[in-house]
Amino acid sequence: SVSLGIDIPLRLIFEKPQLNEFIQAFASSGLSLTEDGLSDIEKMMNEMAGI
């Protein structure tokens, strides 16, 4: 289980399954992430890709 401490629309994860696309969409929303947050998102997306 990963907790990022921010609200991310679930649809964004499915619309942008590639990490670089996700980060661009996230950044354009005006939110920012720390390196730890990016690492957590990458882990989460890798787990989802294995489902």
C-alpha cells in the first residue's frame, strides 16, 4: 500500500499509464511531488502493470 499524502484522480493513473506521461499531466495540474513521491508513484504504477 502506498500513501502519497495527496489526492490523485484515479482516472489519471489509467489515462496516463506511462510514468513520464503521468508526471507531465500531474505537473500541469499545478501540483508538485518530491523525489520520494515520484519513487512511490513509480512503485505503484509498476505494481498495477503486473496485475
